[in-house]
Amino acid sequence: MATHYSGTQTEQNALDVYIKLERAAAAVSERINRHLGDHNLTISQFGVLEALYHLGPMHQNQLGSKILKSGGNMTLVIDNLSKHGLVTRERDLNDRRCINVQLTEAGHDLIAAIFPGHVAKVTDEMSVLSADEQRQLGDLLRRLGRQDNDQLIN
């Protein structure tokens, strides 16, 4: 759906592409992540498990940065993963202000079991684009995402 805003052509183009970006991201995310409900996981919980699986134990604030969630949200996500026995928390012995989060054996086994299927879903969703189109889209999205950071540097 195109914008119905009657501003300048530049404004209409920007709003139109933004609407398409949001709709595409939501649709792709919903299709890819639908299976997480079968494992009683939210997208954020899956993100934490996946980060710990691939990167190893880390501070709770680092996890928040990795999956783009606020500190308060991360506390709730990790609380719920901990209640289900999928992660543990320990105070950092070198810096008592920090909490290290790590996978339990059950958490490791769960993410190891579901991650290959997740990758297959991502691969299938992206297969509508050629490898070159995927690289182009990745480059464009990286540029769009870094715009604010580039402006801060200049």
C-alpha cells in the first residue's frame, strides 16, 4: 500500500519505501519465526539463546545490545528463560555490577535442535532473491541502518 500523504514527491517516495520496508520485515519475520511458538519461545528469547549458543556466555547488557532490546526487557526475557531452565545467571566475579548469562544443558540442547530448521526457514524466505540481490539488499540495509552513525562521525 502506498502512502496517501500528499506532500512533496521526495516525502511520498520516502514514506512509500518505509511502509514497504516495515510490511516486508513484519511479514518475513512472522513467517520465519512462526515455529518458535511450537517451542514456547518468543523472538527475543530465541535471540538470547542463539547469541549464547554462537558467542558463548556474556553479560546481560551485551545480550541486550546483540538482540537490540532494552535492559528492562532483557531482565524479563532472561527471567523467563531462567524459569524454564534454559539459562543461568551469575554475578561477574571481576565486576559485581555485571551479570553473566549462560546456557544450561537444556538450553544448549534446545537451540541446537531448532536452529538448523530456523536457518532453513531463513534460507527459504530469502530464496526469492538471487545471491547478488541478497548482497545488494544487505548493502542497502546496512547503509540505511548506519545513516545516523555516519552523520555522528561527520
